[in-house]
Amino acid sequence: MALSKIEHDELKQDALDAAKVMQYIEASWKKDVEKTLSAYIEVPNQSPDYDPAIHTNGYQETAYKLLTQWVEAQNVKGLTMQVLAEQNRTPLIFIEVEPSSKDMTDTVLMYGHFDKQPPLTEDWDKDLHPHRAIIKNGKLYGRGGADDGYAIFAAVNSIKVLQSLNRPYPRCCIVIEGSEESGSPDLMYYIDKLKAKIGVPRVVICLDSGCQNYEQLWMTVSLRGVFIAELKTQLLSEAVHSGDSGLVRDSFHVMRLILDRIDNAWTGESLKELTVQIPPSHVQYAKDCAECIGEAVYTQLPFCNDECVPQIPECKQSKEKLYELVLNRTWRPQVTVTGVDGMPGLKGGNVLRKYTTLKLSVRIPPSMDPQVAQTAFKKACEATPTPFGAKVECRIPGHSGAGFVNPEFEPWLLASLQRASKTYFSGKPAQFTGEGGSIPFMGQLRRKFPNSQFVITGILGPNSNAHGPNEFLEIEFTKRVMCCVASVLYDIGQQGLKSKK
């Protein structure tokens, strides 16, 4: 991880010795970060939604013990740590580090998680495995490494490196939860228990987001909300011979028509009640992102052949509309089918089935109230008359989360983010964009701490495939992001000292 000439030029202007920061992060990675992160990858600690035995199989305990033992071994000055693990709740690691001086009254809250998505073992490449850490072409493969196992290492090392260089840093609280992939059902319970210790953070740093390339620091300025729906269409009281087709429609055809009420398959037009006016600043963010990465807006996806086109087909011929794809992914509602019931596999017999049920992941705009969205969605699905008089039921199981819209960056923090990116990424400026995924905790924190600044970043970039097969983290990029976190933490410390003068 050698410094370029541009990076050396940056060092001359910055009191923080970036060369030494990079050396420390590199040495720490070689010493024990890679080893511990690899051991963590090999633990199959799924999130509670996907593991009914989570409270008895010991996987969560094995995972957090690996992480906490690493933290203890770093000998961070002023660090205290506890694991909150109440009955029938997932564990949470809470770390508190005293500031570099008593004059420093600001607090930074850093966030990550250690639970994982299901492995999808059969879909991984033959030479890879979700719970076997494998380094290949500069990437560390394995479930949970990028999403979000690296976070605790980045958070703790950002403090430790500043201590090693005797540089100022604020008081830090680190929260690493165990249920994010299930919508963080236990997190706010623990946050409320810890509120006296956490206080009111000046800056919240979330390390569970993504990037659009591996060439600069990326900041997330919005996150979509999400809810889960189960949509059932039924015409028959029992299955009948498919020779009767033509007398009655298949329940799947009814399903297609109901889905078109919500998300037109041909035009992409969404239910009006699920849309919002996109703020002009976020339209500009989308344009800047599209200009930065070009066709990679969609070519980063693993299309099965060259004839496949993105959701807005004309974007394949015209770059001028690429930003509309970015807005599709970050601000517009989208519906994804994630599960099915009432339909056998390919060995099914020649019958007209009784019913079709789909599990739907519904992404909603960052500023939309999930309850309002759920009500509108259910009403539209069940509105009468239904196609062919079918029985249509839309059930909302309760898994939902609000989106997040980042507050405007204070000038000093914006300058800090740009300085960090330019210093550790060869002069490349930081970029800002929304993310299509959800981190419900961010919206909750935004409401709890309305005056705090938010720094949301991460390492989930092109093809890293969190939640899917062949998940990886790009090793060199991850190290540089760790350096950037340390740089921003230093600037927060500097800002705290200035405010005291």
C-alpha cells in the first residue's frame, strides 16, 4: 500500500502523518486483522430471521468472542467493553473509549453489525465457500466479511492508530449489533439502555454501506426504506386437472395483474402513493454519481448475456439518462419477488393450483413513512373488483424499516471527507450517492439525534455481492477506507479542540 506522489503532497498539508497511518493499518492487517476476520467468516452465525436455533447453537457467541478477544488484544488506552446479551435477544458489543484529553467533550458513535445473511452455499463458485475464508486476486471471499465483519476492526483501529501517533481524538462509542440483517429488532432496546453512556454524539459514523467503485471514498446520503409483504391470489378451493384450463384462469395470471397495479412490468411505473418528490440536491447527487462511474451504473451487474438491458433500456444507448437509473435505485419504489408458496418445483403435476403466494421486498423512498406506504400498498392490492373476482389477500408481516436522508454536511466535515479521500486515494475526491438498500437503524438514529452529523460509508462495491453468492471485500480498498475513518476521527478531534479555544 505505497503512497503516490499526490498522496505525499497531501501529507505536507496535513498535520496527521498519513504515511504512518497507512503503515499502521497495513501492519495491523498483516498481524491479526486478516486472521481474525477470516476466522469470523468461518462461523455460520446467521441473523435471527434465518436461524431458528440462534439462541441455542452458540454461533453468535462464537462470533462475538472472536471479535471481542481481538479488541482486547489491541490494548487501546481508555477502552472499556461489554457484551449485552439478554434472554431471547441477540448480543450487542458496546465499546467506550475515553477522549485523548479532558478538554475533548464531543462524542462519536460508530456502528457496525456481526450477524450474517444465509449462506446460499450451492450458488457459490466451486472454488469458494461462504464459510471458508479464501483470498483470491486481492479479494477476501466469505459470508459476512464485507457485510459487515470488517466494521469493528475499522472502528477500533481508527482510534488505536491515533493513539500510536499521539494525535487528538474525541470520545468514542462503538456499537456492533447482532440482528441488522433481520431489521435490527433488538438494537433500539439496547441503545435506550445505553443512552446515558452514549449521550448525544456530534457525529455518527456508520460502516455498513457501499461504494460505486474502489477508487475513492464514497458517502451514502440516503437509504431507501423497506417493508415485506405476502401477496396471495386464489380462484379455486382445491387444485383441479389442468385440462380445465380455459374455464378458469391460473392464480398466477391473477398475481401478474395485481402486481401491475403496484409496479408496471413494462413501463416501470409505480403506484403513485409510493412515490415522493425527489429533492433537487439528491437529483444532483445522482447526476454526479452517473458522471463519475458512467455505464458502470448498470454494467456492474452480472447480466447473463450481452442482450440484457437495464430497467430503463434507453440508458444502454444514451449516457445522458444514466442518472435516472441511479434515482431508480435510490429514490424510487421498487418491488422484488423474494419467495413463493403454493407452487411446486419442476416436478409439479399437470394441475391448476389452488393459489399462488409471493413474498415481496418493497423498497420505498428514503423520506416515506413505512406505515403510510404499507397501507397504500395493501389497499391497492386488495382493491375491488379483483381480476376474475379472485380472492386477493395482502399480509404485512411486520418486517419494515424507515429510510434515511442525510442532513446537510457542515463545511468542516465536508472538507474532512474530501481531504481523507484525496489523501488515501491518490487525489481522487470523495463521492456522494444514495444507496438502494436499507439500514433502518440510521433512520431511527436520525430521529433520536436530530442535531448530529452523519457519516455513512462502507466497502460493498461492484460485484462484492453482499447477501448473494461469492461475497468479498476488496482488501486494499478496505485498508484505505480504514485510513479514511482514522483521518475523519482526527478531524473531529481537531474540531473539538478548536471549539474550546
